Amino acid sequence: MADRLSKNELAERLTVLAPRMVPGAERIENLVRLTGGASMATWAFDAMDGAGTATPLILRRRDRPVEYSTVAKPPLRREAAAIARAVEAGVPAPIVAYVCDEETDGLDEAYVMHRVSGETLGKKIASDPAFEPARGKLAHQCGAALARIHALEPLDGLDSTDAETTLANYERTWRATGNVRPTIEAAFRWLEKRLPPEKVTPRMVHGDFRNGNIMVDPNEGLVAVLDWEIVHIGDPAEDLGWLCTNSWKFGRPDRYVGGFGELDDLLAGYAEAGGEPMSAARVDFWSMLGSLKWGVMTMGMYASFASDPSAGPERAVIGRRLSETEADIVAIIERNAA
Amino acid sequence: MITHPSAQEIVAGVAQWLPVDGSASIFSLRVARNALEIAARDMAMSPAADARAAERMHALLGRGGTREELDVALVEAIRSGAIASDDPSLVAHLRACALDTIAIDQPKYAHTLG
């Protein structure tokens, strides 16, 4: 089980490991916590060599037990292996510098990667005028990156799922909430009717490829694909649909891809980099499933609030974001009927 | 009908959490204010929204009842296939519900329902 470590304890343990991350490194400096996800913490620090040269690094560490997800999260060791494999195949992603040994390094599940600079705030990527040049090419670049990810030899031991199983899992979770919402019911039935008729060739999919999990340079566009936490085997259209799910468009629902680009560019980038033929309807199916998935996930947040209201109302408010997904679900039903 | 959480749960939750020793962060106070605003809009707007929804469902299902009862009946009808998920009269009802609900819960959310 992951321990809570103080910042000093963390710094001491990283110092011991520094030479294994960067040859010649003697100590670490500038340790600062960047984000705490649901179960994951991200820290920035510099490995310093004897001459005082800094190598900027990032530590990803599981510091809390894994929270609810319908896809089992692979160990961080496997996440690091997926990133390494993707980088080799030309996917822009951070270079892994060191994977921690859970038994001897004292950091539990963790790995260290090189720090690249770029923007991850979805709202800036979608709306900041400085990112206009990036927006012109980002959808195409994302398509190419996804095609390369989907061409990778899958890692051993990954969870495997498909549209039908994913839908059934979310429906079971939804029923257990006891919530009565006709729109959510309609989304389940709508998707069920449109399940892929033929067997889809399973691929290694990123699982969380969306605006907010990509690093973007204002001029160069895509710099790195991040957050490989739920990499799994599944329908490659899942990744394209999630990138087009309205929950992650940061105020720009008029731009179909991530609030920054157009579907034609995404599909062209995907095809040009060797991706299989992908129809707009297949992407839209998965964007509907993406909205539904986020809707069901908000109920997990509500349940966590209900079990301990003294922890504060933040997760209660997330429960009230179910209505966002309902607006998106109705819009998808309408545009597919038109 | 909006539940999970109800307006009552939100208000009670904020009261149960609210630290009176000044230890709350600005971020958490903003979250609490947002939560109370949602509850206030819910209390102000839900009675009329529920009445409108019930009226539409009377027509859709050909039966009477409270919004709560009619929501249950409508879910059952969609689940059994008695009403198709893309039936135009159902979709028109769901669209009206979505607009009423988003106006209560997240009025600033950028969606594409006109």
C-alpha cells in the first residue's frame, strides 16, 4: 500500500536514486508538487550533477489506493513500459528516466520521466489566441499519434474490453446508483442499438487521450501525450471518440475535436499515419459512450460525498455535472437523427 | 427529477462541512458557494420544471402521476423498448428536460443544444 511521505522524505529518497535517473547526478533540487490526481501525485524536480547542471524531471507516484474505474488500472511499471514503447514508435511522449522498484526504493509505485515544457490547460489550448498556430495542426497531429499508438504491439497483461463489455459495465454501475434519469436510460439503449456489428480488431489504446492530457506548444502543437494511466486493449475508435467528447472541449463545443480542431483533420492524420479506416459515425458512437461514461463517473463522486459529507461539497457539485452529459447526450441523438 | 445530490443534501452537506474556525481555504469556500447557488436555483426553478416535465410525460405515456412516478415509468418504457431511444417525441421531451436541468445545475456549461 502506498505510504504518505513528507516532502523531505520524498526528497531524501529521490536523492539516493538520482544517479540511476541521470548518469552523474549527485542530488536533487527544486522538488515541487504539481498535481494530485484521484490517486496519483505528480512532482517536478531537478537532478543536479557535480558541475551544477540541472536535468528537469517529473515523478509520477501512486499515493492513494486506486479509485473506482471500470478498466483496471495497470501498475505504474506497465504505464512506464507503454510510454517507452510509444516513444520508440515515434509518439511524442515523455522519455522515461527510471522506473522505481516497489520493494527497495521506498517510493512504492512510481516512475521518473524527463520534463518537457508545454501547456496542458485545456482552456488555454482551446481558446488562448497565442495557441492559434497550434490549433491549426493539433487535430492532425493527434490523429497521427493515435494511429501510432494503435499500431503498437500490446503489452502483456493489460485489461481487455470492447464496446459491448464497456457499455454493460457502465450500465451495471449506473443501476447500482438508483438514480432515475430517462436521458441516461435512452443513452444506454441508443448505444446498444449501435454496437459495432462486426468484430473490431483489438488494439492497445491510450484510454484517456483528451484535451487536458496532452502537452501543447503554442506554435509547434503536440509536444507530448501524457496520462497513460488506463492504457488497455480495446476498440481503437474509443480513443478518437474520447478526444471528441464534449466534456473535454473547455467551452468550445463548436470545435468537434477537443475544442480545438475538426474531425476531418483528425481522421486525415490518423489515416496518413497508417490507422485503419475510421468512420465519423464510429467516432461519434464513442463520443456518446464518453459522455455517458463521464456521467456515470459523476455518480461515483456523488457516492463519495454522500458517504462522508464532512469532507466538503466538492464531489456533491460534481454529481450535479450529470446534467452536462445529458445535454450532450440529447445533442448527439439529435445530430444522428438529422 | 434532480437527485444525487438533492438540494437538501447539498445544503446539509455544506453545513456539516463548514469550518467555523476560519480554516477553510478560499478554494473550498468558492466550491461551497457554488454548491449553495446550485441548491438555491434548484429550490427556485425545480417546481415549475417538474410540472412542465410531468405534463409532457402525461402526453408521452398516456397516464398521470407525479414527476417522480412518471420518470420511473418513462425509464421503464425506454428500457423495454416500448419507446425507442431516438423517438422524436421522446427526444423533444429529453431536450426540454436537459435545458431545464442545465439551467439549474451548470448554467455556464457550453453545450450544443440550441
